[in-house]
Amino acid sequence: MKTRVLQYRFGGYSSFVEFGSEALLERFVGNRAVVVWDENTTSLLASLHELPSVTLPPGERTKSLDTVSHLLERFLEEGLERDATVMAVGGGVVCDASALAASLYMRGARLVLIPTTLLAMVDAALGGKTGVNFSGYKNLAGTFYPAEQIIIIPETLETLPQREYLSGLAEVIKSAMLGDPALFEILAARVDAVLERDREVVEELILRSVAVKGRIVEQDFTERGGREWLNLGHTFAHALESVTGFEGWTHGEAVAWGIVQALRCGEAAGITDPGYAATATELLRQYGFRCEIDTISVDALIDAMQHDKKSRAGRVRYVLQRRPGETELRELNPELIRGVLNRNLS
Ligand SMILES: NC(=O)c1ccc[n+]([C@@H]2O[C@H](COP(=O)([O-])OP(=O)(O)OC[C@H]3O[C@@H](n4cnc5c(N)ncnc54)[C@H](O)[C@@H]3O)[C@@H](O)[C@H]2O)c1
């Protein structure tokens, strides 16, 4: 990939996003740094193998305060001082937990994120949200701490299982719906190339999705108005993940299902243009995402949504779209949601 650099201002922080090949990492060799990987990413990026490292078990369970505590101990053992660098190489799990540890270590160590899943490249690594799960709540404990550098090396995706790739693709589709009609067109016109991971197309998807997220977070770093749009489909997705015990659905699959429910609820509430809802749902279907579920308790889903940790004063605000790029937050009557979900059981 041709080297490119984007710069974002998130609150008082500056984040550089660099796109390129592994050669971008040469400058870190010999630096005072610790690399954090998981067991599936340690074999990537040989140029970092000389540096001290910590290998975490893969999977969502790793996002815990125990992991953060383990990382802080390892940073201390390695004698890291405050100006040393924490380099996270992995998916959203490694990035989120390492970033939280880096934000806490001596009140803030330098942080470089090298995302290796599509989801982390287009979403988790950018924007400064760090976090771990706590007491059954996803991302309950976290900080806002943007990485100084996010280094995107698309070749690292070569070993990524297709299902994980598709999980990231759901967030790419979300980005297109939120803020990039040309990206939506590419996704609709190049389904085979996207699924076969044509290199040029994948690079275009990553660049464009990063640009959408970067733009939104620059305008609202601490999520007081605007950044919530990035949660399109997520209130439904988190409820599904919680009701199914995080089994059987990747995060992206749940998000894709959640986007469809948000479109249908928006349509039922007279907000979402029906033609747009149909087009976006069809796109998700073309990528093989499940838009209906066969067995699920609608009551349990609605209950889980009422307890979404993002609710304000117990009131849940859903991210809905009128049409491409026109997004708003609305409260919805639980009976309207119940009707939509009941109609869409397959
Ligand atoms: N901070 C944010 O703004 C933000 C945004 C979105 C999601 N997230 C978080 O991101 C997490 C999900 O991230 P994810 O989907 O990347 O999951 P993940 O980190 O669990 O990675 C998915 C799987 O792919 C493996 N893997 C990673 N890179 C690989 C590669 N190149 N080759 C082979 N295997 C590889 C991992 O070991 C893991 O088994 C969730 O915890 C979510 O809350 C955070």
C-alpha cells in the first residue's frame, strides 16, 4: 500500500493514522517499547520480534481489569518509564485493553496501535476510547486516550479468518451509511471483490471508513453530541449479544442485524425512508448477514435494551436514519420495537 498519513485532533490530542507496509515499523526497533499481542498475532510483523513483549489469550474475556493489571506489572518489570511506548498489535480486544493500560501507566505512556483485524482498522483503533468489560457490562471501565499513532498495515489481514473479516465489514457498511455515499456504491457494486478481499478494494474500504469515523470523532470526541451516531445498530446488537451470552454471533454479525432492526423501527416510526431501508437491508443480505432470527425471546431483548448502559436517566435513545447520511437520536416506544421484532422472527 502506498504510504499515507492522516492527522486528527481528538480533544486536546493529536492522532496520526499511517497506512503502509511493515517498513513503517523500522523506526521502532531499538526504542524503549513493549509490544502487546495475542496468541493469534504474535507471528505477524517480524520486525517487532526483538522488542520485549506480552502475549495475551485471544478473545473477549481478555478485556478485563485483570489483564490491565497484568499489563501494568509487565510494563513495570520491563522498567518502562513514562516516555516509553506501548505498542498493541491485534484486534479490538488487544487494542482496547492495552490502550487502557497505557493511559493508566504513570498517568499516560505513549501509545501506538497496530490493528490487525478489519474491525480494529476501521473502528476500534481510532478515536481514543479505551476499555475493558466489568461486572457483565461491555466496556464499562475505560478512558478517553487516543493513540499517538495508528499504523494500518493491510497485509496483516491475510491471516484473518473470513468470519472475522466479515465482522469488520459490518462496521464498514455502517460507516458508508453514516457518511460516505461513494463507499456505499463501492460496497454495492463490488460485492465479489470485497468478499474475495481484492487488495485495492479493501484498502479503499479502510481509508474511507477511517475518514468517516475520524470526521465524526473530531467533532465530538467525548460523545456529547454526534459521536453516538457511530452506535447505529449497536443498541440492538448489544442486547442480542447479551441475550445470546455472546455465543453464536460475532460483534459485526450482531451489528448488521441491529442495523436492520434500526432501519425497520425507523420506518415503523415514520422516520426512515422505506426505499432506503430496503436498499441498505438488501446490501447487508448480499454480504450474507442474518437479518432475521429464528428463536429468541423478544421480551428478553427489549429488557436488555432498557438496561443499555448508554441510556440517559433510564431513557434509551436509538440511532435512526432518515436517509443516507441523515442520522438522529430518538426515543422509541417499546411496543413499537416489540411489534417490529415480532414481525421479523423468521
Ligand atoms: N474502542 C473502540 O472505539 C471500539 C470500537 C469498536 C469495537 N471495539 C471493541 O473491539 C472488540 C472487537 O474487536 P475485534 O473484532 O477485532 O475482535 P478480537 O480482537 O477479538 O479479534 C478477533 C479474532 O481475530 C484474531 N486475530 C486478530 N488479528 C488477526 C490476524 N491478523 N490474523 C489472524 N487472527 C487474528 C484475534 O486473536 C481474535 O481471535 C470488542 O471488544 C469491541 O468492544 C472497540
